[in-house]
Amino acid sequence: MRFQTPLVPARLIRRYKRFLADCRLEDGREVTAHCANPGSMMGLADPEMKIWLEPNDDPKKKLKFGWRLVDHENGHFTGVDTSVPNRALRAALEAQQIAPLAAYGTVRPEVKYGQSSRIDFLLNEPGLPDAYVEVKSVTLSRAPGLAEFPDSRTARGAKHLDELSDMVRAGHRALMLYLIQRTDCDRFELARDIDPAYGAAFDRAQAAGVERLVYTTRITPQDITLDHAL
């Protein structure tokens, strides 16, 4: 997935109210950017971090910049926009590039299911059980090379796991896909200490037959693409 507009570098001044970030551009101007990430962003929102912003000239948008990346200044990046995984994965699913799901020819995003929920992707193919795919963006890393989810308590995430279990019991496939939006991690674990309830929901889901997939990403200031399965 290529960014629609070339990104520009900046330094983070502060993130606040979850969805706002004050930033300083290289020419010294200070701007407020939209932060499309409702999580804690633990370790990714320290003042003076180098970040990358996507400018826009959309008259309907109040904020003219969106925060897309953290640049760790060691050759590695983290994608902080939680809407990116769905866009990148949709392209990969439609191109049948994800091996465990390559047999499915129809990809439908944001389909209603469960209790007032929407599944990220519903996959259909004649002769196969429908596949319900829920996607989570993984950005937390507290140890070298290790990516973790979640970075804060998420009752909504636990609800999604229980609803995926219901789909398995109804005779469908259900998959929880964790997309690691970091280039410095090659392992994945649940952050059970941060949200024990989510960990318990995950265990229930696995026992019910919900499948787990974990994929890494390639990230540059030009694009974010699916890499390989862990």
C-alpha cells in the first residue's frame, strides 16, 4: 500500500486526546496532525521522536497532516495508523497472497456479524466454509525483536474473539490475524500482563477452533506492504 501523498519528516512535540499530535516540521513550523491510533502507543509517543506525516489538501479535513510512521533512526520503522493493516491486507487477500486463505476468490470488507459488530473481512468461495477474518495492528515492543498485543486493555478485542468462536461453532472458519507494523520484530506474543481478560478470550477462541495468523510488514516512508508469516 503506497501512501497517497509523499510523507514529510517531523519531530513529535506531544500526543494528546489520543487522536491529536503536535509536531514540528523541518522548517520549524508547528502543526497538529491526526493520530489514527486509539491505543496507548507505549514507547511510540515520546517527545522529540522522529516521525513521518502525510499531508493532505482535502477541504473536508480540519487537520492537514496525518501521523503515519515512527522513524527509530536505526533503519527501522513502526506504522502507527491502525487503518493501514486493513488496506494492505485487502490487497493481499484479493491477490490471494496469504497462503492459508488463497483458495478464497471473494473478499468482502466490513460485513455485519455477531452482536452489532463488523468483521474486517468475510471471504467466500463455493464449496468452502465462509472465512471470517479479524485484523489487529501490532505496534508494541518491550523487548528486542518481540512484538506484543495489545498495548492497553481492550474489551472490544476480547468481544471480537468471542464472536469469532461463535462463527466456528456455526460451522464457519474464523481467523485472528495480527499484523506487526514494525520492522524490528521477528517474534510475537500476547501481552497478557497488560490485559489478562484478552489473553483469556484468546485461549477460549483457540480452544473453540479460531485460527491465528501473524504477519510482518515491510515499511518505508513510501509504502507499507505485507511481508512474511511468523
